[in-house]
Amino acid sequence: MAILSKIRERSMFLILVIGLALFAFVLDPSTISDFFNASKVNEVGDVNGESISRQEFAEALDAYKKQTGNRVSEMQAAKTVWNNLLRQKIYKSQLEEAGITVGEADIMQALFDSPTVQGDQRFQTSGIFDKSKLKEHLATIKDANNDEWRAWQNYMVSLRDNLEKTTYDNLVSSGLGASLKEGEGQYLTENTKVSGKYVYVPYTSIADSTVTVKKSDVKAYIESHKNQYQVEASRDVKFVKFDIVPTLEDEEALRAEVAKLIEDSEDPNNRNILKGLKNTTDYVAFLEDAKSDISLDDNYKFKAQVPQGIADKLFEGKEGEVFGPYKDNDYFKLSKITKITQLPDSVQSRHILIPFIGANPSGYEPTKNEADAKIMADSLLTVLKADSSKFEDLAKELSSDKGSADKGGFYDWFGYNRMVPEFRDFAFEGKKGDMGVVKTVFGFHIIKIEDQKNFQPAMKLATFGKKIEASEATENTIFQNAETFALNLTNGKKYIDLVKEKSLTSLPAVGLKVLDENVPGIGNERAIITWAFGKDVEVGNFKRFDVDGGYVVVMLTDKTSKGLMSVDKAVQSVRPIILNEKKAEMISSKMSGATLEDIAKSSGQTIRGAVDVNLQSPSLSGVGYEPKIIGAMINAKENKVYTKVVGDRGVYAFVTEKKELPTALPNYDTYRKRIANNRKNKTFQMYEAVKKAADINDSVGSFYGIQQ
């Protein structure tokens, strides 16, 4: 009661606060968020100072999810929508700077030119697209302001966005041509061959252990290459997983329970006799009453299609025999043979398809009702039974299955599971030469069995299956193990000591981003990401989570802020670069002499030869890929010694002895066009460059309650 009293005492104060907030909102709706939170939570980011509001993001997100039929996850949708909004804002600002506007007339023309719109029969007159019909339709639904109008609005917005992108790309591409001189230069660069001699001192000639790379070196490197080492905000965690898996005791108990279903038993509630699988004939009811985890499959099975561990026994059995319990993947099963026959494994047939209204049209719009379609199919069957030679011509003329009609309705050899059940049953259970009418989801088929081959035993099985799962006692034990682990951490025990003590496995998940939902090693667990980015969660904090199939105890091990990568994170990728730079300096300091012979002697290396190498295949024999060195040799003066040239694999000294220029071409337009086309095809790189130069503030995480 004391709590209720306090609430009543404070109620007038709460009403006053809410009233003031609503009053402020009436005066200026944008101020309500500022009233409660100075961080302006009504925004999810901005591009070059132009904000992207929560409402704009939410509407775009909702439209995208509807467009994709909600087939993408929330976070996948959020990432796509954010990138789309970025692209729109960036293209729009670029076009505004260029003085170009995409207007309503442009959008309407794009709408008229849309193949989807032009192909819509509602907007056609005598099979030809009619603009006036589209305009009339849009005017009608605009007045109604219904969901269809909003869908058209979204479509026109997407057309506008595509127009802005295309316009900008075309604008930039129009200035990205190439000259014939550039074409000639490209031809010469690619096809000039050089021969010469060189001394090569590999980086591997100096042991890594003799070179010191300090953290200050790594820091200096990433600060001088800032653009290459920008990172998003991320989190690193490590975790121990406690999987709920059945024990051997659980499996044996389940096996015994399944075995009881073979024979009849007495119902403990009313003492009626419950038929077991051995004596029942109503298999659907049996599986339902026994709570089978698999449904009845009434199809015939060949030997290769049944569980191979029991296949031999099954195909030696007789109708009515029950086999099991046997383990098949994650189930214990019982199987009863209900029917044995001989079936072909492949059939050839012809058919004529007569669809009806309500059937699956399969690209064809039916005009007949079901009764009329059946009358037509029966009439055709009568004609064909009198003269089957007409089948091919009638199929070409009347069948709506265009895939086979052109072949006279012919289907070459197909397997048992290729066709819909009704078609399949007629083709495989009938005899060669049989003809009949069969109804399927596509309509009525007049079918003729042309041939059958490879007859072999097949059987129908009534199979009961129970998924092998952990018992309640096992689940409780695993839960207690996870709880105890977390409790020990709370009481001050070290994570690594606990892992060793209990013989557990600790796994890392590195670089988790704010909009991620998948945690490597665990799966789709958005809750863990949200926790890891919590404002009050610090390195060393931990939490137990319920996950699919068990529990995990997760510990936060590192927090990375948006911006320049930390030295610790950069070491792994930067250290090899700095190592080679330092080795290059060490090698160069010892590389002395005026001739290759002197340089080889001072470096402890031999002189090597390069014959007819070029940039189309920039490799040196015995060394490997070295485009920098081959490029340097092509551009070097002949018979001049060049030394201390740093390559990808080591340091070089070389002499270019001969250059062989390619045969001059009468025209270099082919190469010019290739350069121009290559430039014009780099619209993605162009956008990425503009995006990189833009001032982008990404706070999409705040939309999901994560304050970074």
C-alpha cells in the first residue's frame, strides 16, 4: 500500500510534466524529444548536416519490409534502408551542387517507360500501353488515399531515387572519356618487353626476430594512413556455451517408450485397448494419438530412399511387419510395411493439360470452369482412345503446358518424385499404353504412359518418429551448470580459471557491430549485441543468456569506438608492413657498389636474368609477382644501374639491357575505348569516393535503444 500512496502523491506532478511536454509539442513538435532528452533522439543520423529523422527512417524501413514481404530480418532491413537513405541524400546534394533537378515530369516519364507498368493490362487499349488510363487510375486512388495509392507513391519515390543516381552517374561518366594518346600509352605499357639483369635480396633473408616493431611504430603508421584504418564502433566478447543435449540415459528411456507403441496397450483412463502400430490400420489417427513428430508419408519408397541403416531388413520384410525402434538422425522411429509392389524407376509419358478457373495457371489464364474443363478432358480421352496417333497434334493445339506442348505433350524419362502426386501415381502405378484423365492443382491432364523401365521393389511405410530430446532432468542440470558458472564469476572467480577448472571451451566473437544480429558460434542472438553495446556495460562485465538449444555466459572483452583503429587491433595487419619497411632499410644500407657484380657481392646474392618480361604477366622467374620492379625496368634507361629499388618481395638492383616495343598499330581506338569504358563502369567506386568525402553521422543504433 505504501507504494500506491507514493504514486498517488506524485500523480499531480506527473500530470503537470506530461501536460507541459504536450503543450511544447503543440507549439513545436520537434521540441518534445528535446524536452526529455537533449541528445535529440528524433534523429538517427545526418549527412553533410542534413538530418535523417526517426520518422523518415521508420517509414522507409516499413516500406522496405513490405516490399520484401518481410523475408529479411529486422537488422538486415535496417542496414539496407540506412544505406539507401545515405545514397539518396548524397546523390541529391551532388545534383543540387551541379544545378540539376529531377522533376515530376521526369518521374512520370520513368513511370510511363516502366516495363511493369506498360505490361499491366489495366493500362492498355487493344494491347497497347495507354497513358491516359494510368493517369485516370492514379487520380482515382489518390483521392481515396488508400494503401494502393501509398504503394504507388513508394514506387514513384524509388523511380526518383534511381533517376537521381542514373543522372549523376551519367553526368560524371560523360567526362570520363580517354584520348587516342592514352590508348597508345596503354598499348605500349602492356606490350613492351624488357630484358635485363638484376640482384634480388628477399625480405626473408632477414629473420623477423632481428627486427623490432614497437607500438609507437604501429601508431605512427596508422596515423599516417588514417583513411585505411577507420573503423565502426564494435564490441568483442568471449563466451562459454552450455548446450542442452540428450544424455545416453535420455536416449535409452525414449527408445523404451517408442518400443511400447508396437503392440496393443490398455488406456489407463478408460481401460479401452489402444491399438499399437502392429495391429492398427488407421495410420493417420495412430500417429496423431501417439504424438508422432513426423507425419504420414504415403508415397512409395525405393530402397535408396529409406534409412540406409535399416534398408536391407525392410526390403527383406513382408507386408504388416514392424521394424524398430531404430535411430535415424535425431529421431527414434518405428516403420510398418503397409504395401509392397514393383515400380519402374523412370517413365516416359505424354499429356494434354486443360486448366480451369481456380487451378494453378502456371503462366496461363484459364477461361473454363471446372465442370467444362472436365467435359473437355473426357471428350479428348474418348477421341484419343479411338486414335492415339492424334495425341501429338492435339497436345500442340490444346495443351496449356507450353513447356511440353511444343513437343506434342512429351515428357522424356522422369523419376518418381519429379511430378505432382496424382500425375506420378498414374504414370508409375499404371501400365505402358494406359491413358486416363487425372486432376491435379494445374487442372485436368489427359495422360498416356509411353514407356517404363527399371522395375524394382518399392514399398509404402507407416513410420512413427519421436525426436530425441533432453529430458527435463537433463535440462535442469545444464541450466544449473550455467547458473553456477555465472555465480562463480559474480563471487570473484576468474573467467579463464573457471573454464580450465570445469574443462569447458571458451570461444571469442570479435568485431560485433551495432546492427549485427548474428554472434559467431552462437547464432542469431540480437539480445547479446544489444547488451554488449549497453551504455553501462564495461569490459569484464558478463551475463547469462538463454539461447536456442541452451545457455551462454558472455563476457565483454573489448570496446572499440568509431574512428581510428586502436594500435592493439591494428598490430596484426600493420606489423608485416612495417617489418618489410624496416627490412628494406636494412637491406638497402648494405647494398653498395657501382656495378651489379659489386652489389651482388656486397649483398651475398647472385646476378639473375630477366628475359622478355612485361606488365601483362608481371612475374620474375624464381621470384614471383613483382609488378613494381617490372614497371621500373620498362621505364628505366637502358644499361644504367638502378639500385635500392623496393619491391613486394624484397629489394632489387637492376640493369635494363633491352626494350622491345610492340609493333605500332594504325589506330589505338580499341585501347582508348577500353580505358573509357573501364572508367565509366566505376560508378560504384565514384559513389564510394563521394561517400567517403561526406560528413556522415550514423546513429541508427539509437533507433533500437543503443546509445553510442
